[in-house]
Amino acid sequence: MSDEYTCNQLVEIMAKLRGPQGCPWDKEQTHKSLERYLIEEAYEIIDTIDNEDPNHLKEELGDMLLQVVFHAQLASEAGEFNMHDVLEGIITKLIRRHPHVFGEVEVTSTQDVLVNWEEIKRQEKKEVSAIAGIPKSLPALVYAYKLQSKAARVGFDWEEVGGALEKIAEEVEELKSARAGQGQVEEETGDLLFAVVNVARHLDIDPELALKSASDKFESRFRYMENEAQKKGLDLVNMSLEEKDRLWDEAKEKR
């Protein structure tokens, strides 16, 4: 194989893997069966970015590219489109959606770019709603974030984060009332989570990543508690809440 690696070579390898003398596993795959790998690869890429690990990032980006080529090969076999069509589509889209770079449109801020981008998308897809086009299969936090962001681009938003923070307090009170038998607990819990996402958005924080970070922190601290309890010959299950709280405080100081 040439030292000059190209996308065409990857496409050819994928076609061979799917061919008559190819790999049994690869030949069995469908768009549907590959869904989970797309999601897994995306999260593995995020891990390498969070860990500031460029070598693994390079590897994981290759794994994600493989998924793109795999789906393009399946579509090619079905006579729908091929990898060339995928590349042509994204190149054309990037040029069309960046008229301030490839055309005569002038912008003065990132917000101008985002507004233009959404307007061009609506024209392309002939969508009437400002919040159309958000995949329903997104994780709930991501879906809420994108929904709020699109609404904000047409002016439906708090002017500053203070209003969003007050909304959290309001939703907490409504949840308390629901628990007292005056409403739907699940619905009010959802409203509270939605309000928290809104605050995160105003602070330019990705709520999905923020929650992941908080979960990782909890895991680290909880494992510390388990290890310390084991060192003392204790079973975490049978320890009193006060003893667990002391271990938790220790874990917070160390991690």
C-alpha cells in the first residue's frame, strides 16, 4: 500500500470487507446494527478530548471515519448513494452555509453567523418552524439544549442568566407542591431539569458534558469511600449514615 493514504483506499478496503471473500461480520451489518457503534465512537472521541490525549484522539477519529465509510458502503450497495456523494454533499453545504467566507455576506459576530446558518438551513429544508430539524433520538439533555438554543435565535430567551436561575427556584417550588399531592411529580421534575439546562446554556456550558463530569467525580469519590471502608474492615452497606458522611467528606477533600 502507498505511503500516501487516501479516503479512496479506505472506501476500497470497506468494499472488500463487504465483498464475497470479505469478513463475515462486516457482511452481516446493516445501518440499524451499526447505530450503537456511532454513539460509542462519539463518546470515545469526547473522552480523548477531555483527557487531552492527541494520539488516542487521532485513533478515535479514524474509528469514526470508518463508521461513515461503512454506512456509505451500505448505501452504495443499495444503489442509494456512495462516499463521493457524501463528500460532495458536505463540501457544497459548507460553502453554501458560509456566504460570509465564500460569498459577499458580511458578519460582525458569531451570533450573526449562527442566525445566518439557521436561516439558510430553513430555506434548504423549506421548514417553517424555527425549532425544526432537531433529531428526536438525541440524549434528553442535548435535545433540550438544542431546542432552547434554536428558540433563542429568534429572540425567545431570557435576557440574562438571572431570569433562568429564578426559573429554577420556581420549578423547585412547583416540584415540592407536586410531591405534596398537588401536581404531576414526573412532569415537574422534567420542568426542573429543563430549567437547569437553560441556565447551563446561558453560562455556555454543555449540560451533557457537565453532568458527565459530575458523575465521574461522584464515581471517584464513592470508590474512595468503598476503598477506605475496606481498609478499616468495614462494610459500606452496614455503616451508619454519619460514618458514610465522614468518608464522603474525606473523599471531597482528596478528589
